[in-house]
Amino acid sequence: MTAREHRSNHRVQPFTISTPSYLGRPMRIPLFVAGVLCCVVGVIWILQGINVLPGSFMTGHMKWAVYGAFLLLAGVGLSVAARRPRV
């Protein structure tokens, strides 16, 4: 077999995006738990910020509702990313 024949038999694999190996099953569980915790804390901050949940220095300050909304969105993103099936 010549070098040219050898090269013609070689097929280039297409570029695919897959989950990195460090996001295997053991890492996905803590990511999901962290996402759920972020969601819970985010909801608490929202409720305190809009003065529904009293008893904190955050009660009645709208900036905490905004921070809570961002944390809630981050938590949902983490949870969804952790639950995505591997490709």
C-alpha cells in the first residue's frame, strides 16, 4: 500500500460538541443540587425584596428582588445544564 492509498482510506471525523469529560455523572449531581439551591435562595431573596417575607435587612429593598431574579435564572440554567443528556 502506497502512502497515497493510505491517506485516501483515512476519514476525518466531523467536529461535534459533546459534554466535557469532567461533567460526567459524578459532577452532574452536585451541579443539579447547586442549581436547586440557587433557585431556592433566589426565590427567598425575591420575596424579601418585594416585602412579602419579613424579618431581614433585605426586606423591602427592591435591589434584593433583582438579585434574587438573577440568582433564580442562574439556578435554572445550572439545573437544566446538569440534567441535559450526554451526547
